[in-house]
Amino acid sequence: MPLPAAHLVHDSNGHGQLSSGPTLSEARDAYIKLKGVGKDKTFIRGASRNVDAVIKQLGDRPIDRYSSSDAAALRDAILDRGSVEISNYAYCKSDKTSDHTAPNY
């Protein structure tokens, strides 16, 4: 029996695992459409910039095909670029035994 709406399912990684979820760029566009109503253009610019950075580093995949190792690779790439704010935030988040707090953005 054929899969209904099979044309909407993405082969995300070439290994035959299928996803019916939206790509990250589609999710970004939906987010901006839903949450951006009445917001300043800096909201849209910020949301787009952050998602575009992920897409540039990891590719535009269905959102259920990103893994925790992808997140770690993105973090490492950001830290390698020397972002002090991100590195301070990552340090504070990973140091669960200290009294440090993450920067309040």
C-alpha cells in the first residue's frame, strides 16, 4: 500500500530515514509569520540571523533530523570563531557545580 502524501516526506540524510517535518528554514518562516506580528524588524532580523547561522553550519534539514552532536558541532564552530559572549554562556551552562550564572540576554 503506498504511503499517503509520500511526496511531502523528505529523505533527510540519504540513509532512508524519512521525515515529514518542516525544514529549519520552513520552521523559521512559520515562526516569524506566527510570532512576528506587530514585532519590530529587529525581531525578524535576529530570528533569521540565528537560524541562518545554523543552516550555514549544519545545512537546512527537517527539524527532527538535527541531533545533540549537531548542536555540539555548532557550539564548537561558534567558539572557534571566538565569540566571547557565547563562550561565557556555554561555560556557565556546562559548569553545573559552580555558582556562576549565565548572562541575561
